[in-house]
Amino acid sequence: MQKFKQNSLNNNYKNLQRRRTDLSNSDIENAKSIGQKGFLNLFKDIIVKDPTPIQFDGALNENHMQAIWTWIIRDVFPDLAQFLAKIDNEEKAKKIILSNIDDIRKKVSQQFENAVVAGESDHKLAGQLGGEEIKERVPIFISAMRYQPVLSKASAFGKAANMMEDELALGKALQSMPLKDEKLASLLFQAVISQITNPGRLILSATNIVGASSEAAFVRAGFGPLIEALLSHAQNQASILTSQKGIFIDADLMCNSINRFHKLFHAATGYIELDRDSRLCRAASEISRQMAKIVEPRLEEVSTDVSQSLRKPRRGLDRLDSDRLLAALNGIYLLDAVREARESLALNALFKKIWRETGQSLEILLERNLEELKQDNNNEILSQRLDMGIKMARVRFGPDYADALQKAKDKIMRRKNLN
């Protein structure tokens, strides 16, 4: 009888272990996936994406946060996976994580403190996280959890600041920030700038408060984290540009990203006199160089794309190269965006060269296409090629020139209809 009871207990234990195994194999994977989305959403206003060679105290890299999340539900707070196992959307996951965030913070802090006490020779935590670099960002993550309730308020402040027409009110709002607490200010300014549409206006308001435009004066007044947040978000535009590859890129997204980069970078470096040998000045130089490295090869393709897309193939039958025409049009949009941002990108010389070359090519090829259409006004390929060329001209030369070309084309097509 005793043996039977022992076997029964063993079977019950095995069944319990089996249920736990089932949870770890299927439901925990669900918790990892949906839970991660909710987790990242909680900190979305301070998260940046690769490439991020310059680390700022108010920002957390998305890849690092994904590694931290895996560490939390696997090693720090495995019970959290149980809570998330049956959740079917990220909003529910976010609520569960938020309700447990104090416990998560305490457990993460304890594990981190234990690793520090263990000494530099203990690489266990770095191994669990996936690298020493991620381990070094854990203290910032702990602060982000502690101040998570005010991050959304900082984001709301950024949105509200866009609507403030009264400069005095904007200045008072800026002075309400915790300027004496550098760690908190770093996180909050990162969240604020994520929503700001005109960062230059924010900097001018801060300059009025500081009474000077030097980096040293800004740092003394507690606005150093504001400069960092501007540079951090400027650097983050690289993630958008590098994600756009191939023919079917989102030209609007790329151009908006370059425009956003210029506004942020110019606010941090154009209105503020950064000390030549300071960390922020070196960071700004590296960020500008990185962006230029991404944009430069794409600029160099524009002239070739324009000239080859608007002329007949050298051999074989004439055909419309739709892919090349799309690449050329996207390139012209990119060129126009760089025109506004060329100083921030340090691409003045290259821009002038490409701008001149594309202008010359467009003028010659559009005139040639018009002449050929006069001779063969039934040629649909010529007509479509000319339509795309006029779109390019509208961006490169402006609406007046493009409208003149359109009128010339319309005149040719009316003559066709009369015949």
C-alpha cells in the first residue's frame, strides 16, 4: 500500500513536470513573443535602433532590450512567463508587465548587485545577457523601470510643447524638468524629443533660460541631457535609412528621416557652441560622419539612374525601364532632401556635383524626349518616359519649369488627337 502511494505521488509529480514542460515549450514561447512586444512598447519613447555606435544615458538599444527581456523571463522572473502564457495581444501583455514592474525592477537590481559584488572576474551575468555591452546598460534600464510612470508624461509634454505658441510658457515648462537629477533628466528628455517636431525652438527657449549658448553653460544649467537627447535621436535616423534597400524603397520615409536628422542635428550643433574637444562634440562628428557614409553611395547613383532611365537602350528595341525610372525619381527626392541637410551631413561638395550633373542631364534628356515625341506622337513609351521625367523636373527645377514641360507635351498630344 505504501509502495502504491509512493508510485502515485511519483506519477503526480511527473504529470506536474510534464505540464510545466508543455508550458515552457509552447506557452512560454508565446510569452516571449507577445510579452516582448508589450515590454518594448512600455519604453518605446527611449528605445533606439541599430546602428548606435554612440551610447547616450537616456536611450536604450532595441536589441539590448530584447536580450534583457529574454534574460528576465528566463533567469530573473520566470513566473512572469506563466502570467503571460495565455495572453493573445501586446496590450494585455503590457498591462501584466506594468502591474509587475516593481517586482521586476527589484529582482533585476538584486541580480545586478550580486554580479557587481562577485567582482569583475564573474562574467556570468554578461553571458546570460549576451555580452558585456548589454550588461553595462542594465543600470539605465533599472532607472527606466523606476521612472516608467513619468516617461509617458514626458512624451505628452513633448506633444504639448509643439502646440505652445507662448515662448514664456514653453520656458516655464522646460524649467519644470528635473534638471538637477541628470539620470532622470536624460530619460525624460529622450522621451520629450521623441515627440518634438521643431527641436530648434526648444533649444532657443533653453538658451533664453541659460542666458548663453555655450556647451559649458548648458551643462551647468542642467540642460546637458537635452543636447544628448537631440544627438541620440539624430543618430537614430540612421536605422531608418539603412532599412531602406532595393528599388521599392519608401522615398517619403527616407526624405523625412533626413529632414528629421537635420533639424535635430542643427539644433544640437547650430544653436549651441559645442566645445571642440568635448565628448558631445566628438559624438556629433561621428554621427554626422555615419549618416554621410549611409547617404553618400546613394547620392552617387542618382546621376546615372536619371540619365539611363530617360534615354532609349543603346541596343535592341526601345522599352520602358520602370525600375530604373522609379530609382531615378526616388534619387531625385533624396537629392532634394540632402539639399536642405547638406551642412549637417557635411556633403556640400558631393551634393553640388550631383545637383549640377542631374540638372544638366534632365534638361538635355527632357528636351530630347519632347523632340522625339513630336516626331512620333503615338509612341506610348516616349510619353510615359516623359511623364516620369516631368515629375523629376518638378522636384529638381520647381513647378514653373515642370508646368512648362507639361504644357509642351499636352500641345503635342492635342496635335495627335487632331490628326
